[in-house]
Amino acid sequence: MKQVLILSGKGGTGKTTVAGAFARLAAPCVTADCDVDAADLHLILSPEPAERNEFYGGKKAAIDPAKCSSCGRCAEVCRFDAVRREPYSVDRLSCEGCGVCAWNCPEGAISLTGSLSGTWAVSKFRFGVFAGARLEPAEENSGKLVAILKTEAVKAAEAAGAEWLILDGSPGIGCPVLASLGGVAAAVVVAEPTVSGRHDFLRLAGLLKEQKVRGFLLVNKWDLNPGETAELEKAAAGYGFGLLGRAPFDRGVVETLLARETLGERGRTPAAEAVESAWKKLRAALEN
């Protein structure tokens, strides 16, 4: 079973669109949406409803009113203005779980309790098995949730005997990306041909080199700026990336996504053909 992770330097480059197309082309496969902060791959894959598992990513402060003497010490030491007065309580959206209030409470009325940070589930979809998660607003530890999700996706792939595990990663180079990199055979970076797009790509390419992960580049909307496309490909080659090709600007992509389908399901548009060609090149490279 080979793991392929789709990444981008920022959001909105077409990463999830490519991941959905790869899931269709790799079917039957297991697919996971590792962008738990803003999960959206399920919108085009439409997985079946499944029982959701709770994820506790951290702890929050809670005040026991029976022990609280209303001395106000907790409000004085809280840097995040998370303590409400009269009666004293904690705003869990503002609380960072640092524990300073609990350490300073003279009555021992404050404790740190588990915080429900999100949910995850594994279910069937039309191309195989889908693993997805959602982080609740203002919650953290998305990297920990990604690690759990990846573990469950690998289990599902092994149980199904799947040849491919397609991972839709988070944009950027943060903790969720690092959590999704373990065990992958390759990372495909989807980049846009702009100066900022090249800057974002170089940061991501540096990370992949540091982590010793094999990288590939797919330039999206390349025809909007052929000059920057050439610069991107030159930079990618300098990092030892494989070049998967160029996907043109294609209004058919919008129609496909509005229909909640993957690229190529509604016919062979120019972008769909380019992404299918990229998948064939990637597959050939990883099977050799």
C-alpha cells in the first residue's frame, strides 16, 4: 500500500480538487482528508453517514462554584480574559488551558478538564473508504487529530487490501502537515504560477527535503502566467522534484465542483485530462 499526500503552499490552489480526482483514478482506494481545520474533501466525495468518534485534544479550566470564594485571583492572572465574574466561570472558547488560574486559586476551586475538540469517522464512499475529521471552532491540536486520522486510514487500507492511500493534506508547512508526512511514498505539491505561489512552494519544498520525502510538482492554471510556470518548474527541478505536468485554467472545474463530483466525472475537460496524465506519471514513477 502506497501513501500519496497532496499538499500546497497555501489554500485555494486546487489541492483538494486534485486529491478527489486522484481518489477516483486510484479506485478502489482509501482516502483521508487531513486538512482537519477546514475539511472539505467530503463535499465532492459524499461519504456515507457513519458514527463519529470524539477527539479530546486538550484541557480547559472549570470553576467549582461550591468551592469558589469569589476572590478574583483567577481573573487577575488570566492573560486571555477567559474568566467571567459574578458568578465566576470560564469562557471555554477563550481558555487556552494553561492552568495558571488553577495554580493560583487559593481555594482549589479550579480544575482542568478534557475538552471535546473535534470528531472523526471512517465510512464508505463511491471509490472506496473515506476517513474524515472536523476540528471544532477555536480548538487546537489539529496535528494530533491528523495523526489519529492517518492511523485509522492506514488500518482501513490494510483491512481492505487497498493499493493506494490518497491523503488530502493541509496547506502550508505547519503541524498538521508534519503529522501527515509520516510513511508517505510521495508528496504532490499543487502550486499556482505567481510570485507568491513560488515563494510558498519553496518553503514547502524545503520542508519535504528536510523530511526526506519524495516530491512532485503539478502547476495549476499554468496558462495564466507561463513565465512563472517555467520558474516554478525550474525551482522544483532544483529540489529534485518530479514534474507531473501543467493543468490549464478550466471553467469546467467550477461546474464539476458545484455538482459535488470529482474532476473527470462529468467528462474530459482540459483540466481533467491534465490531472489524469499527472496521475499516470506519478503512478509510473512510484511503481518503478
